[in-house]
Amino acid sequence: MPRPLETNAPIAAILRTEPRRPYFVLRRQDRWFIAFGDEEFGPYQSEREALLFAIDAAHGLGEKGEETQVLELDERGSTQPVWTYGIDSYPPGL
């Protein structure tokens, strides 16, 4: 199910067309990792811990002018957006 958009998000942030820099949160066996560009970070003890670190990093890069997004990558290779700079609140309510 798609997540609802926050009502206080600026329309310009929602309608952006340039690609966002993705942070992927993924699970391997019983550990969680963050993939960003050609780098991988982790392992993290839980999904929540990995998501919080990814969102914090994405927010920091967003503050420097980059459009960022945190996506969760499942075992089938599908992605699900978790947090988007300029749309979702920071800090997140995970």
C-alpha cells in the first residue's frame, strides 16, 4: 500500500523530476546493510537501526542540496520507498 503524502510537504518537492540519490537498505541473512553508490555500510543489528542510519545520512546530503531517498530492497529485488528528503519528516517517526 502506498504511504500517504504529508500535507505540509511543498508541492515543488513532490513534483521534482530530477532523479534522487538512493540509499538502499537490504537484508542479508540476519544482518542489515546500507548501499549507497559503490559503497556498502554495516552490518546493522536490526532493520530499524539500518533505516535510521540511512535516513540520517540521506538527510545530511539533502541539507547540502542533493535530492535523496531511502529505499528498502527486498529479496526479489523490488524497492519500496521509506523516506524522501523534502517530503517526509526528519527525524523520522520509525
